[in-house]
Amino acid sequence: MTVLFVVGGLAVSDLFAAILAFMPTGWALILIAQACRPCLKGIGIWDSVMELSRAYEAIMGLIVFMPIVVLSWFPFVSEFQTRLLFNQAFSRGLQISMILSGKKDKTSSSLIFFSSFRYSGNSQSLLSQKG
């Protein structure tokens, strides 16, 4: 491996490009093996193909989800995600922390209660509808 880096001028980006190139190739080989299932069962290597497919799936899962796992350890990522999800609410001035924590604001709940009634002009009709 060291010879490839020194003599061949191989870089880390070249290894990354090779991995990206061979990932679809492995998937294609698995699909071809599934299509040739009766032949592979007759030869007796179907169990090996199944084990290789499971290993390929596990490795692909690690490759796909490892960046997500690493980023989830950093607190700024969750703040960015909250800002991205609730951007419209932030721009309207809503306090998302109260919504997420489940706390109720007493003034807003009373405003919602009274806004559901139609005001006909005198306070007696509003009080009679409330009770």
C-alpha cells in the first residue's frame, strides 16, 4: 500500500474515488447473483452469496450512517437542525422552546379562548356565551 502512495503518486482522494466507484459494482454483482439463484443453489454457493450480501449491506450501512453518527455528537448540529426545521416560526417570532418543552403560556391560551367568540358589541353577550 505504501508503494502505491510513494511510487504511484496515489492520494487519499484517489482511494475515496475508488471506493465510490466500486460500491455500485458490488450492488450489481449481488443483483446478478440473485438473478442466477437457481444456478448458484445447484452449484452450492448460494449460502456464501447470502453471507457476502449481508456483509456488504452492513458495510454500506456503516458508510452511510457513520457521518450522521459523528455529526450528532456535536451540539451545533442540533441547533442548526432546529433552526432549519422551524425557520418560518423563528421568523414570525415564536418561541419554539416553549412549544417543544410543552409549557403553556397563560396569556396566549386565554387569547385563543376569547378569540373563538364573536363580539357583538356589548360585554354582556360575551359573558353570557362564556358561561
